[in-house]
Amino acid sequence: MIKHGAPDDYSRICHYVSVINKNPSCGGLDGGCFQPSKPRTIYIGNDQANIAMSGAIVIHEVCHAIQAAEKRPLKETECYSVGNYYLKSVTQY
């Protein structure tokens, strides 16, 4: 869905992330995690069977991977913004 709905975001995933670890305990219900000690890995804990939300969580966590790669502070507001933008773009009719 990300590859076809947001090709620029997909290319960022491919560039900044090597592993997407499905860890349901990570980030609580419907969430994900990024650990700076493993900068090319994101953790996705989405068990809600909602592919659009899963994509938004991936985009959010990739944002943190980009921040870390660029040696910037990990700012949630920036990453929520890109995740929300993705979610809105793929769910509009």
C-alpha cells in the first residue's frame, strides 16, 4: 500500500530501514517504536487489521530513523505530522 500510495515514503523506507520487526508489545495498542541503538530497525505493534493505520505507523517510525540518521533530535510532532499526512492521503476518496 505504501509503495503505490506514497512512493516517496516507500523509497525512504528502503533507504533508511533494513528491518521492520513486528513486535506487538512495542508502543502499546496500535503503535510502534524506534530505538536509536538500532537505527536501521523499526518496531511495529499494530494488531488492528487496519492496513492504512499500519502504513501510517511505519511512516511515523521511519521518520524517527531519518531523524537519527541526520543526527537530529527525535521529535514526535514531526513524525506524527508525516504519519497523519500519509493516512489522510491514502484514505481520501
